[in-house]
Amino acid sequence: MTKQDIVTAIYKQTGIDRNTTLTVVESFMEQVKAALAQEDNVYLRGFGSFILKKRARKTARNITQNTTLIIPEHNIPAFKPAKIFFQTVK
């Protein structure tokens, strides 16, 4: 399912103008990205949470050049589904 499919489904279900629906969906995605960029988690009751997971610093190897790389500690965005969401999809 693409973003356009989501917009069309919401448009058909609610009757709200398609352009308005697209603006709302895009604004939601921007707000989630902005919150995660500020290291704030987003909790949506009954749906799930958009969270940041910290990846520890580690050493990696480039086997073609036989060198070692240091990968610094960094955050990875992740989605943790709510129990109701998980049971519905399961």
C-alpha cells in the first residue's frame, strides 16, 4: 500500500477532499520525523509507537581493502506495534 492508496482510502471513508487528506497525511509524517529528529518518541494508543533505538559503537571490517572501520553510536528509527495492532495483523 502506497501513500496515495492511503489517501484514497481515507478520502473514500471520510468524504474529505483528496488534497486536504493528502496534506494531513504528509503533515502527520513530517511531525513524526520532526519528533524523532529531536529524539522524542511518538506514541499512538491502539496503533503503536515510533521509537528510536540506540545502536552501540562497533568495529567493522572492509574485507576487500583489509581495513578496519569504526562505526559510531547512532540512533535507528523503529516501529513497535501495539498489542491490539499486533493481534489484528497476526
